[in-house]
Amino acid sequence: MKKIGLIIGMVLFTISMSAQNKNAKAQIEVDGVCGMCKQRIEKAALTTKGVKYASWNVETHQLSLILDERKTSLKTIHENVAAVGHDTKEVECSTEAYNNLHPCCKYKDEEIIKDHKDE
């Protein structure tokens, strides 16, 4: 009886380990307006343990990622990006983090958005 329980436990452990992908691809939407935003967003993602690749597109606002799901989660990445002042679809940045952005990166300001579109 103990052997059966041990075998079942090992099978369940193996299944749960295989459910986590070490090269998972994901995309999340992140607010921003310029190249400085791009650098900040990508750095916040890449400094998250388990993130192997991060590239943010200024026009589409999509952050493309390759991550090790055994070491991090998308929720953690959302939180780390929001911590540097950029809203995601799941986590809104704090007022303090947003206020610390460079004036040209104030993506919630209609004037700034218009200025970047005119360039």
C-alpha cells in the first residue's frame, strides 16, 4: 500500500513539474510613449529572475517575453513593471512611481501623447 502511494505521489510530482515551461513565451500590454519608456520597461522585466528576453514595442505597447515559469510568473512581471511607473492590464502603477517618470514619459497626459504622435 505504501508503494502505491509513493508511485502516485511521484507521478503527480512529475506532472506538476512538466506543467511549468522553462521557455514560455508571453505578451503583456504596458503603457508608455517613448524610447526612454522602452528602456525602463524592458529593464524592469529583464531584472526579474527567470525572464530571459523582453522587448517592448512603442507603437503596439506589447511587451514580448520569454520566461522560465519555474522561476517567475506573469503576475510578478506585471508588478515589477508597475513598480517603475508603467501601468499594465493587470497592475496599475502607484502615483509615486508614475510621478517619478521623466516628464516626456508621462503617458497619462494627453499633451505628452499628442507630442509623441506628432514626432
